[in-house]
Amino acid sequence: MIKSVGLSKIYRLLNHGPTILVSSSFNGKQNIMAAAWNMPLDFDPPKICVVIDKNTYTRELIEASGTFAINVPCVAQVDLVTKLGSYSGRELQGTDKFAENNLQTFAAKHIAAPLLAGCVAWLECKIIPEPHNQNTYDLFIAEVLAAYADERVFSDAHWHFEGHDELRTIHHVAGGAFFAAGAALTATL
């Protein structure tokens, strides 16, 4: 079941460095792309950073709309993540990556970008305009308006993947290679 995550704890959804899927929508057009360079930035209000190359269709849509969604995929979606990250939605004629790949989505509450079903976490984001960072470094800073997680693997503000290996988050390391989130450890000090 999908549950809301308190805004003061959203950093925990990204703090372990998962690969994400960024979805966007503007004026009836939508797209989704893979992104490995992302991180939480601040607590109050909660903010995140993500690198989105200036040549991507997703960037065109998020700059037009001012919003985007972060979808945190899992092991069961590793092939889909690779596929969605391997071509541009701009190349498609009369369709989009969602329709072409028969992706199931559900509506966000605060933004137009669709949320991808089957992921283990979702964040609705509003861009904080920083033209220098965006144009020079492809770095987008955004405020998180809402966040959700699959309670089977995230509850009480913690990830717990035991017994759900297919729902472990994935971490791109290069050349189509990924790691899956491993065992949780707790310091004893």
C-alpha cells in the first residue's frame, strides 16, 4: 500500500543514492527519463537536487511546467529503467514513452507529471529557479511538495527491504551495471 511520507523525512527516500526516474508533463505532453545524479538537499522546506541534461526532452517539459516527479524504481524495474534511459521521448511521433512502453501511472496531487506504478517511492517537486546552476551545471533544485512510499519497504521513516528483494532500490554504477540496496546495518555506538 502507498502511504504519505512526512515532509520532514523525505530525505530518507533518496539519502542512500538510488537511481530515479524523472517524469514530467506540460501542455498535454509527458515524458520519463532515468537519472542517477540526485540527492536530498535540505529539510525545511524539504529540497532535492537532480542533474538533468540540457538536451533532454524531460528538461524541456520541466522548464515549461516548473514541476516534475521523482519515481524511485526497484530491482523488478531494472530493465525498464535501462530502456527509459536509452532514448529520448522527443524521438517518438504521436506517442510518448508511457504509451509506447504500456506504463501504468497514477495522478500526483500537486503537479501534472504522472507517477509511475510499481516504484517504491515518489516525490512531487516544484523547481526553485536557479538559472545559473541550471544553465551552467544542469543542476535543478526543487522543493518537495509531497512524497509517498510503498509501506512494504518504507515505514516509520526507514527502508526495510528484508523479504522483498524485488523491491530493493537500484543504484547505477556505469555502463548498464547496477547494484541493489543491501542489508541494513545499525551502529552500536
